[in-house]
Amino acid sequence: MTETPPLSQKFSQLEKAKGTAQNSVQKIQRVAHYLRDRKHFAKHYSPRLVSIGPIHHGEKNLQLGEKYKLMWAARYLERTKQDAQALYQKIASNIKELKELFAEDLIEAFPDDEKLSWMLLVDGCALLQILEKAKIHYPEEMKVKVDQLVLLWQDVFLLENQLPYQVLKLLSGPNNDATLLKIMKDFVKCHHLSPEKPKQQVKKQDTVKVKTKDEDSKSSKGHTLQGKHTEEIPLEEVTQQGEHRVDIPPESPIHLLDQLRRYILEDSHIKHLGGPRNTNTGQTSEEITYRNIKELRAAGIKLKTNNSHSLRDISFSYRWLCLCAELKLPQITVDDTIAPTFLNLIAYEVCPDFKNNYEICSFVAFMDSLIDHPDDVKELRKAGVLHNALGSDEEVAKLFNTISTDLVPDSESYSHVRAQIEKHYRNKCWTWISLGCHRYFSNPWSIIAFHAAVLAILLTFIQTWFAIHPAHAG
């Protein structure tokens, strides 16, 4: 039996506990148990083909993935002309620092540093090969079938399938930060939640010329905005002076999932999530209620898509001298990957060592407040806000109602938008005017019908007037 520690020792432990500091760096860790234990949710946190990192390493159902990782690691080493033993020594010589980047319970499963170093070498090289060569339209690059490549894409964005950025940096070569960051950004651009606009739509003025590493080995970290040898890249990839990106720090990402989160929240035109924060609207948060799409439409609020796909870009405004109210929302595609993507991003935001404003949690909670019934999804589809590639509208409504369970969003997120909607909703005059504009001026046919009715009334009045005053007819 385990001996109970004496009372004096317990008091000593209690005294020391007050000095326990929070982790100074974010660590690779498991999904919080209260998220994973929810019914039907656990499957969205576990890999189905490949394990990356220590959490799911060696699981029986992932043995095929172990073979694939060895192949991809070998192909990466051959392609980059790097020596496997030299890279292993890099990992092994830094293993003490690298272990600090993982939660303690994960490292306990690898008491042998040699085993841990080998795992990081193989998984790291394989992940770098995935980032550069895993193209959905060219599965032959990875020597796998396209259905396996789809599973692989989902697996690498799981919270429990992450490797620290420092591991990838060690394996990608010295002074290679800019190249590695570009590889990671290019990879997440292909995610359907990415706000990146298609390349063919990038205008000349939306690009800048930057020097590449291959053209100047002495260039400093990041892109250099001068030099004779240049290439054009989208303006979104360059951080401009004076630009304010809330809660998206400029330093290197923690891991690939962190890079995805940064990227889908990134938009140079949006300074704050859902408008200004701490805005004096004349109402307290207790007075603001949640309105679904059906209620908003009944109040004459029209749904529109914005020009950005950023999840931050949600706004409420008036047009036509405040006669027409509009709620602008980002376009999103709902398919089989949306649940694991949002759930893992949410799980990342609630990690105790990750300080953030719960942007993803807040967006999901906001969408859940708009969607109560399949009819709400239908209206979002008709407005072009939501592309349903999942199935029925009922499934989409159920999805958002489910993944938003137990979320605690930032109370200030979208508060400005909510306050404006509430103010409009409570002002009956605005509501009637907006509803009338929506009903009679929402499309060309209703506008024509309205003017025809006005003209008919006018002609009837004129005819009646001359019938009463025939003397004026001449």
C-alpha cells in the first residue's frame, strides 16, 4: 500500500504550490479531457493514418503510417541532400531543450533519449516532406492514393499530432527561417478556411518584390525588401509598418496548427474582431440577446458576403441613407473536414499555456447563435455565405449546434456587431423601414412591381380628379 505523507509534508507542499509558475513556453500536449470526453467528439482528435510526435506514436492502427513516414523521411533527405546521421546528431545534441517543448506526461513515455531523438528525426523529416510535396492533385509525389492523402491532410492539423517549430527548423537547415515559414504558409493556404485569395485574382499592385534566400545567402531572417534579384509575392505575406494584427504576434509559429490559426484569422483590413472593442453602445452586455437568421430577416436585416474570407471580417452597416440594414459575413465551406478543424483549433485555444482572445471559439459561438434551424442554413446558402458540401441543411445546423457545446467565447468579440443588431432590432421604425426595403427593393422584379403600383395609383388619382373636375380636362 502507498504510505500517506505526514501532515507536515502536506503543509509544505501547500506552501510551495503558491509559487508554481505557468509554463514559460507553449508545450505540445493532449486535448483537454473535458473536450475529448464529449460524446462523438473523440474521433475528431485522433489521427487515422499517420501519427506525428509522441502522443499517438506506435499505436496499432497507425502501423501503415509508420512505413509511410520512413519512406517520406528518406525521400526528404534525398531531395534536400542532407545526411541522416548529421541531422540525428542535431536533434540528439538539443534533446534536453526539445524535451522542454512537450508536456511532462508525454516525455515520460520516452525515458530513452535515443528513442525520442529518432522519433523526432523521422517524424520531422516526414512532416517537412508532407509540407512541400503533399498536393491533393498530385498524390504520386507522396507515393500514396488520393484517399490516403486526404486523411493525411486532416491528420497533420490535429492538436495531438503536432511537432514544435524548433524541430522543423533544426531539420530544414541553418538560417532557413524564411524558407520554412513560406513552406508552412503555402501549405495552409490550400486549406478551405484560408483567407488567401486565388492567385489569378492577385493584382500587380497587391505584390511586392522580395529577395529570396537562394539569391543571397547573406540575407537576414525573413524577406528583404531590396536587392537586384527579386520575385513577386502576395502583399498579404509582408507585414507592413503600422499594421495592427490583434493577437497574431509576428514571431515564428508554435507548430503547424498554430500557423493555420494565425493564417485564417489574418486580414490586413480588419483591426479588431467584429469591430471596435470596448465601444460605448449605450447598452450593457446583459441587454444584448442572441438573434438567429430567421429573426434577423424578420427585422429586415439582409445577409451579404464580404470580400474577405477572414473569420474576423463580420460587420453590420446601413445603406441607402440608413434604410437598408446589412450583416456581412465571411464565406465558409462546410464539409467533412470542418468539424475536426474547428474542434482542434478550439482545443488549442483552451490549452492552459496559450494566451489568446478565443477568436475561433468566438466565431463558432457567433455562428451557432445565428443558426438554430435548417431554415437558417438555407438563408445563409442563398446569401452565398455558406457553401454546404456536407449534406442536408439539417446536418449543418446540428454541426454548429454541437461543436459550440461548452464553449466560453470572449465576451467582447463581436460585441460591437451584436450591439448594433440589438439597437436595430429594438428600433421598430428602423425595423419596419428595413423590412419594407428588403421586401420591395431586394430584386429588380420587386422594384419594377413597386414602381408599377405607384404609377397605377398616380394614374388612378389623376383620372379620378379629372372625373370630378371635368372643366379642367380641356
